[in-house]
Amino acid sequence: MATFRHQLSDRYVSLIQSTLVNKDPCSGKAIHAHIIKFGVHVGVVLMNNLINMYAKTGFLVDARQLFDEMPVKNASSWNTIISAYAKQGRIECARHLFDEMPEPDSVSWTAMTVGYNQIGCFEKAIRMLIDMIWSKVMPTQYTFTIVLASCAAMKSLEIGRKIHSCVVKVGLSSYPSVANSLLNMYAKSGDLLTAQSVFDRMKLKSLSSWNTMISMHMQYKRFDLAIAQFEQMTDRDIVTWNSMISGYNQHGFDIKALDMFSNMQKFPILKPDKFTLASVLSACGNLNDSNSGKQIHGHIVRAEFDLSGAVGNALISMYSKLGCVKIAQKIVQQNQTSNLNIIAFTSLLDGYIKQGDMNPARKIFDSLKNRDVIAWTAMIVGYMQNGFNNEAIDLFRSMIKEGPEPNSYTLAAMLSVSSSLASLEHGKQIHARALKSESAPSISVSNALINMYAKSGNIINARRVFDIISCLKDTVSWTSMVISLAQHGHGKESLDLFEKMLSFDMKPDHITYVGVISACTHMGLVKEGVRYFKLMQEKHGIEPTLSHHACMIDLYGRAGKLQEAYDVIQNMPIEPDVIAWGSLLASSFVHKNMDLAKIAAEKLLLIEPDNSGAYSALANVYSACGNWEDAADIRKLMKVKQVKKDQGFSWVQIRNQVHVFGAEDSVHPERDEIYQNMAEIWKEIKKLGFVPKTEAVLHDLDEEVKEQILMHHSEKLAIVFALMKTPRNSTLRIMKNLRVCKDCHSAIKFISKLVGREIIVRDATRFHHFKNGACSCRDYW
């Protein structure tokens, strides 16, 4: 009778196991019902198989109920239910049972290790191995395989080496699964020599072993070694080809990636998967290769690939890079926008930015379900690059309220917005948030802070940030500070800092030298500027660009050496641009050289026929020399050609509101009070010795009318308004879109003395710090 019961139980065990093989839980439940109905004796083995069947077919609640009802449990009973919980990620339930288990064996310990590894608790997985050894339970090859995978995920080389020693001691290093896990751990942890050593000692090298080595070599740009091993392989799978293709693509060798893909297609048995297609589409986008990209897209359509994942994202990214934003948008519309990854989103965003259309990009951003910090930052940067600074600020505020914590890139972008607006208050708020989030030490944030403070007129704080970052300084940090000091009239400090930069063996770049020569320009140091121009070429091997030549023209021109400035233009190895001729024209105007002004204006108009600055400057030269008829002819010509003169305006920010003023401003709601205060200040500064420079009004008018025009220049109106609206002793910060005129420069010096306040004016070329009747530029600008 006992024999019959065992035979019947074995028969049911066989049937239950077949339902697992056939993935047929309904049949399994039917068998269980049959067992109950006919009162079949259920022993431990049969019960364990029923628990296993329920657990592996997704009915874990039923499995647990059977486990709890078992009168007798063996190690297999415990291990089955523990493993089921662990594999489903319910690690706390698994741990609770594991702690209750009378004597956990190697299977129990390994099941827990697997569970911790699957949910990303790699440290706990490693800890399980340590506790297992302390409990005198021998780890198996499967235990070591999982623990080494955890070390690889953490890139924990030190722990991985200790586990390697343990593997050798217990004699499991020759097992293929363990050897492959060791190889993978060393490869992902960056120990290339030991990885190679493990690979060379492997008696049985699987396809996975070869693929790991190829992937490692490609990751570390050891392309020759990767190709050598690739060619040694007798058998290659799609993973092998993907490692080569994606490796080339990720490191910028996109042509080689496409060549490798072309070679792969010679083997019809190998079908490209989503990883292959994502890499080659990325290569096409980087190379601007629309033909290949469209051919691959055609293959994707014919093969009916799922476009909701990696392939769809790669297509969107590629078409966006190719400038085919409409096609990319169609792919977005055909699939769920919420599945867009950040690469595709930023590529599409970049495409819209280039077209100057941010509305579709914002709609996509708003539709993203899981907007991470990268998505928020990309959208903010998009607004910033397209000039939508207020929208960038609004979005950043929304991010603070409802989004993720800004990272260093977000903060650096917002500091750039503050720089563009010259908004010191906004910049200070971002600085405070950077300090709270510990992002201030980031070099990108530090450099952005230097730039923000400098462009907002606070050169002292810019220098403080520069000094604080000490050893973190890079070329950008030094360059920003050198240029900022020069722009704020601290030419000597700028040059001293540059010499200090050289003494620290920091290599300047072409932008650094633009700042250095500009510092010489604004101080009238012609010899020094020429020396640095030569040093740039002879010591640092930097070929002069258009910007450097323009700086040299400006250097000579401001110093009145107009012939030398003209010689620079004539001897330039590259065609002079608008900036070069514009610089000569401006200098010719200052020094009233009509001949050179004509030449410069004519050349400028050949490049840009509608350049209003050229017409205006030439007319002003004639006017300054008293040649009113020719000046009038130029202005008539401007009307005929419908060339409009650039309108000068100034603005000031008071309590987060920007107030803009034009010359003879007639629309400001407080116009009358501003004009009245300006008239009173005008009288007072004249008493202090101010003499209006009526020659700055380049029209044939009465002196009284000229003086009235000068009194209502935009920067003067902005200053008077700021004096009305700000506390006494506070610094005034005024911005102007054009170069400040001589009369305003002189008047503001006297105003600063009259009111006893510092007035900082940022014009088109530099900063002027007015204090106690003097300017930081020392009247040389």
C-alpha cells in the first residue's frame, strides 16, 4: 500500500512538473484539485512541487498558503518559497522566512543573494556572502557568480579582489560561470590587466567571455585590441557586433560604426536588434548622413520594429539632428510622447531651438510623465539659448516647486540667464541655492558665478568666487576673470592675473588672449598689446583669429595710431570682417579722420549693405568735422534705402522689474517727475564745474537745443529714475545697448560726486564704475 502511495505521488509530481514545462498553470490547478478530491496522500515532495508550481506561475499567495499548511517542512520547502519571494523582489518577506528557517543551506543563502542583487541592494548581496562564510556554509559557484555581479555593478574592485581570493581558496575559479563573472567584474571595474589575465587563463572560453573582452577594449578606446579579438573569434553573435558598433559610435568614430554595420549585413543569419539600430541611427545623425539614416528607417518599417522604445527614440534623435524636425514630430505623434528618452527629447528640443520655435518643445516637455533633472535642464537651456530668459526663470521656479532638485548644470544655466539680464538679485538667489545644494564647488557653477557677478557689475564678488575655487580653476576660470577685470577698468590687475596664470603653467587659449589684448586696449598700452599678440603665436602656437586682429585694430585705433590700425587690416591673412572695419571706423570717428572713415564705411557697406552703424558713423564723422552738407546727404541716403539707425536705450532693474528708457523718453508714466529731477541735477552739476559737450550732438542746431538733447539721453534718465526709487547710499546699476557718449560719461562723473553714490554703467563695450567724480576707465575707453 505504501509503495502504491509513493508511485501515485511520483505520478502526480511528474504531471505537475510537466505543467511547468508547458507553462500551463490551469492544468496545474486542475491536478491539485484532483489530488484534494480523491484524498491522495500529500507528502513533502509532492507539496514542495505544488508550492513550486504556484510560485513559478505567479500564484505566490497560494504557494505561501500551502507552505504555511505543511505539517512537515524540509530545506527544499523553505528554499522554494524564499526563492519565489526573492525573485519577485519581495525581499523583506524572503528575509523574514530566511531568519525563521531552522538551518539555512547554501541554496537559501544564494536565493537571498539573488534577491538583493535583483533589486539593486548590491552591498547587502555582498554582505550575505560574508555572513554565509561566518555561518560555515560553503558558497557555491552560483553564490559567487551573483556576488561578483554585485561587485561589477558597484565597480568595487577592492571587494571584488577579496572575493576572487576566496574563490581560489575554495577551488571554484575554473568553473566557467565563475571565471566569466570574475572577467566581467574586472572589466567593469577598470582593471584591464587582471581582466586580460583571467581571460588568458580560462580553459573554456565561452562566447560571453569573448564579448566581455571586446566590450571592455571598446569602452577604453583600445580599438586595435578589440579588432584583434574580434577577428580571432570563430563564432560571433549580435552582442559581439553590437559591442563593436556601439563602441565606435560612443567614442565618435561614427564612420567606422557604419562600416561595421555594413560588414554585419553580409551575414544574413544575424538580424540587427534594437541596440544595433539605436547605435547606427545615432551615427547617421552625428555624421549628418540622411541617406543612410533613411535607408535604415526603411528597414525598421519593413521589419515592423516597435517604435515605442529605443529605436523610436533613436529615429527622433537622428531626424532632429538632421534638421528634419517635422519627421521627428510625426514619429513622436505616432508613439507615446511619455516614452521619449532624454537624448531624443534634447535632440528634438535642439531642432526646435534652431528653428526658433519653442512652443512644440514645451508641449512635449509638459507631456513627459517622468521629467528628470536632465529634461528640466534641457528645457531651461533651450529657453536661454533662444533668448527667452523670462520663460527660463519661470520654468526654474516651477522646477523648485514641483520638480527634481536642480543640479550643477541647471544652476550654471540659470546663472547664465542672470548674466544675460545683468540681474544681480536673481544671480544672488541662484548662488544661495548652489551653496545649499553643495553645487557651488562645481567648476561649471563657479565659472558661471564669476561670469554672472562680472556681467552684473559686481567685480568684487566675481573675484571672491575666483579666489575661493583655488585649485579647481581651469582655463575658463582664469580667462573669465582676466576678461572681467579688463572690462571693469582694472587693466593692470587683469594683466597681472594673466602673468600669474602663466606662472602656474595654465595654458591660455585664444579667448584668453582676446581678453588680454582688450585689457591693453582699454589702458592705452600699445607696446604691451603688441608683445602679447606675438607671445600668443610664438609661445602658445595660437594662430590669430578675426577677433585677435580686431583687438589689434582697436588697440592702435583708440591710441590714435590710425595708420598702424589700417596696416593691420591690410596685412591680415584672412578677409577682414564687419568687426574689423567697424573698429577702424569707430576710431576714425573719434580722431576725426574722414579719409579712413570713408574707406572703412565703404568696406563695411560692401559686406553689410544695410549696416546702419556704417552710415551713422560716416555721417557723424562729417558732422564732427563741420561738414554738415555731406552729413545730411548720408542721412538722406539712409532714408532712401530705408536703413534705420540703431535706437539707443538704457534700462535699470528695480525690485525685480526692468524699466527701459529711450532718448527724449515720452512714454514713461513718471516722465514729468524724471525730467524735473534731471533739470535740477543738471543745474547742480554745472555748479560743480560740469560743462556740457554740445559737440557730441552731431546736428547743426543751437547750443541751447543741443544741451536739451544731451540732458535727456537714455542713460541719464535711467540714472535719475534709479535715484528716485532706490535707498540712499545704494549702488546704481545701469545698462545701455550702445557705447556711452562723451557728454554722458562726463555728466555721470559729476552726478556720482553730487549724490555721493557709486554708479555702474555697462555699455556695449565695457563697464564704467563712477565714484566720487571719477571713472574706472580713467577717461580712456
